[in-house]
Amino acid sequence: MSPRRSRDGGILSTLLLVAANLLVPIAIFVFGKGFFPYKPLLPGLATYGESSVYGEPPKAQFDKLVFMVVDALRSDFVYTATSGFKFTQSLIRDGGALPFTAHATSPTVTMPRLKAITTGSIPSFLDVVLNLDEGDESSSLASQDTWLAQMKRKKKGKLVMYGDDTWLKLFPGMFDRFEGTTSFFVSDFTEVDNNVTRHVPEELERKDWNTLVLHYLGLDHIGHKGGPRSPHMLNKQHEMDGIVKQIYQAIESKDHLKSTLFVICGDHGMNDAGNHGASSAGETSPALLFLSPKLKKLNKRHRAPLPENPDFQYYDTVEQSDLAPTLAALMGVPISKNNLGATIPDFLPFWSSSEVKAEILMRNADQIMQVAHAAFGQKMYEWSFKEDGKPETDDEKLAAGYMEFEQLYQQVYRGASPDLYQEMIPKAGNWLHEAQSFLSGMASNYDTPQMLLGFGIALSALVLALISSPTLPSIPFSLVTLVYGAMMFASSYVEEEQHFWYWGTTAWFGYLLVRGLNRKTAHPIAHAVSFGVILLAARIIKSWNQTGQKFAGEPDIVTLYLQTSPVLLWCLVGATYFWIQQHLTFGLSSLPIWLSFATSIGLVLAAFTFKVAFVVEDAPELLTEFVKKLLEINFSGGGRELVERARAVFIGLGILMAASLGFMGAKKQISQGQPGVFTALTVLTLFLVTQSRVTDIPLFLLYNLQFRLLLSYVPELELGEITLSSLLLQYASFFAQGGSNAISSIDLSSAYNGIATYNATFVGILTFLSNWAGPVYWAVATVILLLSKRQHLLSRRRGGEEGNVYKLHVSLMTVFIAAATAAVMGACGVLRDHLFIWTVFSPKYLYVVAWAGGVHLGVNVGMGGLFYWLGVREGSGREKA
């Protein structure tokens, strides 16, 4: 082939590779638009006239509503002996509070849960994404029917809100007085709640409101930072119980509050790690309580506290959406049009008349049938025209059950027999819950053509990536890609994906070990020892954090050894920082010795003291007195000092990284004994350590050990083998640091390092780098392996092969990410009616977005490409010198 044709072919393949990488995010967007559409909703506000033709509206039992949300209030936080809600438990025993466990369906994050609570409907899974964007207003409920809108339409008082500003996004213009707080600033445990509580005394004196919404965030923030057993948790529960006492006693003593209903609930719970978003028992079981002195006449006293229950089910369990019709009945307003909730029957004794009780249930059934009719139309009743007159499909059975229920109601209403009411109550409850279950579980209104188009684009990206690759993928690489793609069609494999990467990594390096011995390498013992150490490190990394669903609570290195022995933890953490300092000093060896030493010591010490200060505030039980005294930390506490410390570290790291890259770009060496990219990797490692949980910091010692041993064997590895090693290590490190395919595993504890107020861009970047610290490390470490391979090819004079090093790496990584994206799209499409579509496959799709957009395009292609180009440029300068 002529040089010109070879050059033209190289340009064409590069363009194809660029096109493939551009098509991946386009495919994700197009498919997601069809997979996560907004569900059609009934417009307008419900009125009593259209919801039923039977009787007068039931009399309201309460005139005012205090609705208090304690974010992440898991049921056991209130109902067990270890709870700090002692006053609340006394009300449960006296009958002044009716307790429930509210089932919160996945996704268990704030925005969709508030939608369920206020509308009674089942929110879209897309609200998970919108929940992460504080600036988003597209998810507004301003035009939807909610009990808030109904209370406002009564015009009997103002609506007031203090707390999580998600309410202000959901209900723009709804509240007459309000003050919002930022829900994602998780380092703040106290001020975020004090800003709510300071308004309570004043509002309890006012007479101009009929609805007061309070949303406290501190307990959720404590969970994210330290888990449900954080030392801060009990104090926060005592604080919340004190607010309950203050409000309840005001209702008892103040005349203008005598007819006030006080509702306390969690929007969701939390898992054992303090996170939420998935469907574990802890995440889906928030507490729900109705409080009022008027409730005592129902004579419903309960035992409190209760014994611990691993399923977190206490008292009666209701659906979270049941709040909407229940509040509508108690407050005397129509049920929201899109409600799927069922009126909680415990409150029906408030009305003495059987006819009125039946009317409440009938109105609920009428409203739900309007939702069903909007979804299925007249075909629900086609069964009645058949010869046998028997319903067959689920929607027909729903209509038949409603007609039977309606006939029974009419008999009750006409006073046929008092016994019929007792017969109607269980039938009404059964039908309402069957309708709720059926309509909630209906397949979403997927845009199938849009999904197929996105899937086709992903396949096109895969084909283009294959064509652009200078060589075909190897058998091991192809096997990993194909098996991974097949796994995406099984929910259990998606939930436990970490095992694929752990075993794949072990098998791959085991293969390299055996192959090297079979080839009779020059130093077989050294080869065996090196790969043996790599395998041992992989085994330790695998056991560091248990993740997934099935084994999430099993013992691991962190829980067995590090959390129980802070001395061991800080010895390993100190060793990690010392290793970084030594490498940083060597990486700056072109500078005067005093400057390189002072820079490395100062920056590493600043990063270390920040981490210690962070742990003092976040998890003081992990900190030893020796560490405090060693560094003479006078940490007064509070978020501001942490912010300043983090900013100082980030500024220093930024300057040093810019200097490293600047030296490389100028073809100068910042280190006398190694390329500048090593220095850049060390600086990046210090940043990633800063963003990692303190218990995960020693993992970077193991990563570095594996990297250094692999680097020494680069001449024996083919380019594709380096890429496969990188792929396996990136994914394995993600899961080793506690990652999974569940939304609840996203760690927000370091998302606000250096940030005083919410900023979506910075918080998003820090969240990504915190959760994908391992993959980011290996992506840049791989650049060094590739540069070393390029240098080896140059020394061997392999006919221009060195020019394809980075291109082959990117093309293979693109092949995998395009295949993985297409596989997940295929699974979501084929299994869209699967029971776990919203709890397993949809979260996996969101993780694919992060892997494809963040890790592949942002880190492997973007950051990796920059570092590789600068490394080549620096290398050319050394060759000329």
C-alpha cells in the first residue's frame, strides 16, 4: 500500500472512530426519550360535582393541616426502642397518633416521592434524573391536581412552606410564604434544619394559614454522611421529636389550632449505607403518622416502642400514595384527578353514618375509574356484550369489579340493610387495592419507534468502531464483551454485576501468568511473583467493600478490620499519603530540591489534614486521638472550615497539575527520572484520594502496586491486552469502592468538598469523580502503559505501528461501550414489561449513561487523549535532546 493510500485510510478510520463516539451519546439520548416519556395526565382540578352523583360531600374533619416531612425517616427511626422519638411514641400509646409504615415505590428519591404523596399517582422514573438537578423546573406540578392545589382553591387560608426547595420547584407560585433550603448540601446537619425550625413558633401564632409544610433535611444528610448508625443520628431524632412536641402541644392549647391535623412522614427510607434510590426494605419503608387530639376519640391505641423488624414493617402498611385520598377526605376536598391511592379505612369512624363512609369509598373508586377509563377507554366494558358475559383481561376484570361495587353501594345508600355496609367495606378495600396495583404496574407509554431508533444508532456506533479498529478484537476481549452483553438480560446478573468483573479480572491475569510461564520467559520466577502479587492484590480489592444486592450486608475488610480498628485504618491511610508524597517529590525533581520537597510536603499535609478534619465532622468514631495530636488539629467544627481546607487543597492541586501539563506541552521535563505524565498521575491520585471515603484510601496503594508491576511487563503485552487489562481494572475498581447498579449506592459524602452553596456543575463533577475514582485512576494509568508501549515499539522500529497505539485503545474501548450500551437498550426494550424494569434495568440504563458519557468520553477519550498527546509531545522533546 502506498504511503498516501495508507494515510488516507488512516484519516478515514479516524473519522469513523470519531463518528462512533459521537453516535453513542446520541443513541443514549434518543433511546432515553422513548424509554422515559412523561405519562399523560388528566388535566384540571377535580370537583365534587364530576366525581360522584351521590349525596353531599362528606364533612371535613379538620380545617388546618401541618404536613411535616422528615427526609429519609425510616420506620424504625420512630417506632423502635432505639428511637429518639420518645414523645411521639407516647402519643402512639395514648391514641393521639395513628402510626403506619408507608410503602414508597422505587425510585426512592425525594422528587418522585413528593409527587406520589401530593398527587397520589406513580411518578416517572425520569424524575430520578430531574431530582439530581437543583435548577430543573420541567418537573413542575403547577398544572396538575394535588391536595395542595385543592387546599389553595378552598380560599380559607394561606399556604406556607419552609424547608427543601424541591417543593418550590414542584409547586411554583403555590405558597404565599416560603423559604427554601438546598437539599443536596449534605455536609450541613444543623443549619439546614434550624432555618426551618426558626419559623415554627411564629407560624403557630398566626391564624392566616390553612396549610403549613415543613421539610427537614438534616436526618437524610446524616444518613448520606455516616449511615443510619451515625453518632449524629440519635441527636437528630431527639431534635425532630422536640419539634413534634412543640407543634402538638400548640394544637392542644391554642384555640385557632384545635381543628388541625398534623402529619409526619418520611419521603423515603435509607439502606444500611445511609443511601437511597433503590428498592431495598429500608429504602421503601418510611414512617407515616397522623397526629391530633381529635384522634383519641377513635380509640386506636397501639403499643410503642416495637421490637426491631429486619423488614422495617411496623403497624399497618399502606401505600404512600394513599395519603392523597385520605387527606382529601379528612380535609374536605376532592380527590386529585390522577390519584391511584386508596383511602385509609382507619379514619372512616370519624363519620358516624354508614352512608357517608360508603360515599367516601365510592368517590375514591369513581376517581380511580376515571384514570382507568382514560387509559383503556370503552374496551374495558366489551366483556359485557359477549355471550358468556365474563371479563377476561385485567382491565375488564377491573371494570366488572367496579360495577359490582357500585351496585352494592347504591343498596347501602338507599338504606337497604345496615349489614351491607359491613360487607361493602372489605370489598371496597380489595377493589381499591387491586385497581391501585394494576394501574400502578401498567407498562409505561413507551415510544417504541424512538427506542428502536436509539438501539439502531447504538448498533451503528458499534459497527463503525469495529471498522475503525486497526485490528479485530482478540478472543478474550470479544468474550468479555459478548458475555457482558448477554448478562444485561438477567436482573440477578445486573444486580450482582461486580462478580463478573472480579472473576474476569482474576481469570485474565491468571491467563497472563500461565502464558508467560509457557513461553519460557527470561525470568520465570520474577514473572510468577509479579503476576501472583497482581492476583493477590485483586483478591484483596475484591473483598474491600461488599456491594450489589444479595451480599451487601456481608462482612468485608472495611467492616471487619478498618472500622473496628481505627489504628490499622490510619496506618494504611498514612502509608498511602506518604507514598504519594514520595512520588510527588520525585515527580518534581527538576525543580530545586527545597522547592520540590516543600511543595510535596505542604500539599500532601494539607490534603491529609483536610481528610482528618472531614472525618472529625463525618465519622469521628474512625479517628484516633493519636492522629489528632500528631497533627495538632484544632478543629472547631462546622462546614465553613472544611470548605476552606478543601479549596486550599484543590487550588494547590490545580496549580501543580497545570504546571505538570505545561512542562509536557513545552517539551520540558518536570521530573529528571520519569516522564511528566507520572507526575500528573500522582497529582490526580492525591485529588482522587481526597474525594474518596477514608476507608477506601488504602485501595490506591493496591492500584499503584498492580500498575507498577504491569508497567514492567508492557513489552510482553500486545496493545489489545493492555486495553483489556484497563477495561477490567476500571470496572473492578468501581465496584470495589462500593459502587453498584443501584441508585442508592451513589455516594454524596464528598460531593460538596470546597463548595459553600449548591452549584449543579461542580457538585455533579465532584459526585462523578467521587464514585468513579478507581476508573479515573486506571484510565490515566493506562495512558502511561500506552506511552511505554509506544516507546517500546519505537525502539523495536515496528514500521509505524506506534502511531496506532492510542487509536487502537480508543477503538476497542468504543467497541465495548457501544456494545454494552446496545445490550442494555435491548434488555430495557425486550423486558419493558418485566417486574424489575424500574428497580433494576432502568437504574442500569442511567449507569450506562455515566459510563458512556463520563468515563468513556470524558475520561478515557477526553482526559486520556490529552495526557497521551502531551506525553508523546514531551517524549519527542526528550528524543531531540
